Amino acid sequence: MIHVLYNPLSNNKKGEEAKAELEKKLNQTEILLRDIREISDTKSFVNGLAQEDQIILVGGDGTLSRFVNEIYSLKTTLKISLYSAGSGNDFASDVKEAADKISGLIPLNKYIESLPLVKVNGMEKRFLNGIGYGIDGYCCEEGDRLREQSDKPVNYAGIAIKGLLGKFKPFSITITVDGVSHSYKNVWLCPTMIGRYYGGGMIIAPEQDRLNSQKTVTSVVWHNWNKFGTLMAFPSVFKGEHVKYKKMIDFYTGHQIKVTADRPIALQIDGETVRNVREYTVEYR
């Protein structure tokens, strides 16, 4: 039996449409459809399936992140796939070569068996794409606020531009990578990534390999006192070409990353906003 778990709220409430698309692609395969929100105990649900059963998730990065965190300790060997149906789809963009050419299904098991852990504000969570800290966290915080006021799609690019033009103020950090510390002023963002993509298509860590045998993550420090220079360079991140701005962007790889800021700033974990963060730690071994 194939259990299709879909999130109708994905992609600005278009999850039902994606589920219908998948039904057509699976044709007459024996499937059981279920709204993932109706499953109160995901771990027990997965534990109760037969070994020959399969799971297909229909949703975006948020749906995938919640599901994986809920079952991570099981280390299940059930076949799990993703039918990407989110608004950002950064995970799907990062592993697009693995998608089946006909069905579009992405086999998940090898990507979710080992994931980094972030510790922030007393919370611990595994992540599949990355941690955004700085103007990227601010964009998620502002996007949440706008979503509470209206059903219209949120324009994150517009939020980022307004932030760069003055609504977001740069901050100072100390970043410690495997015990070695570096201090920066005028920081715009400092994400830590297991994948290459975040923010709906930004290739923020173009050299990061989520399956690298060393189990390292990449942190990016974008620092520049000139906000207009940052604004001019910012579009290059969508092609991963920001690496050429060596005077304002530094990259670090390691197993343990600790970032401490001089004031509370919003942070995002695979798109989920965490407010008032002074420090976060990532561990991956």
C-alpha cells in the first residue's frame, strides 16, 4: 500500500491540486490518501505500517521538515518519497537530479537518514536546507506578519529589498567554527546550510554537498558597511555568483558552528520563524 500524505495548505493552499496531479500520475496504483494534518502522532503512524508499505509526502519544505523531525529517531527503512508541492521548494531544487522523470517523485531515504541539529532558544531541531539568520530571518518574520493580515502571496524579494534599503539594520556577530572564532561588524546575514538553496531559490552555499562524507555544513557571513553595495550584489545569490564578492562574503565549513549576535534577531529554520535570537548552534557529525 502507498500512503499519500498531503498538506492542503502547501503552496498558498494549493496542496489539493498537487494531490490530484499525483493521483493521475500514479494512475491505478493502490493508494490511500490522507491529510497529513489529521495524523496526531506521526511516529506511531509510521511505526504501524507494514514493511512493504510506502509513504509519499505531498507538500513543500515546511511539510517535509515537520514530518522528518517527527520520525527522525525511528530510523525507519520504509520507502519514503516526496512529491514537491510548496511555494519555495528549496529541498527539491537542491536534489532535482534525483527526481523521477515521469512521476516527479524524489526518493528521500538517503537524504534524511543523517541531518544536522540546530539548538536555539531552548529548542532542538533537525534541518534539511538551512538556518537563516539576519535579513533572511527578518524576511520570514515580516512575511508571517503580512500573512496574518491578508491571504495574498507574500513578496519576499520585495521585503528583502526594503530591508536592505533601511528597514533592517546590520548587526555584529562572533562566529565560532570547530573552536575557532571570528568577529564581524555590519553583518547582513549569517546562515548555516546543509543544502545549497534557501529563501525560495537563492543558491546561498553553492559548494555545499548535503551528502558529503565529512558531514560538514557551510556558514556564510555577508558583511558590508555599504548597504547600496550589498543591494547591488544581492541578486547574484540567485545564481550562486555572489562568491566573487570576496571582500564582503566569507564562507566557513565545519562540524560545529556557533553564531552569537549583539542583539536579538529573527531566525528561520527551513522557513519556520524563530524570533528574538541572540545565539544559535549547529552540530553535524
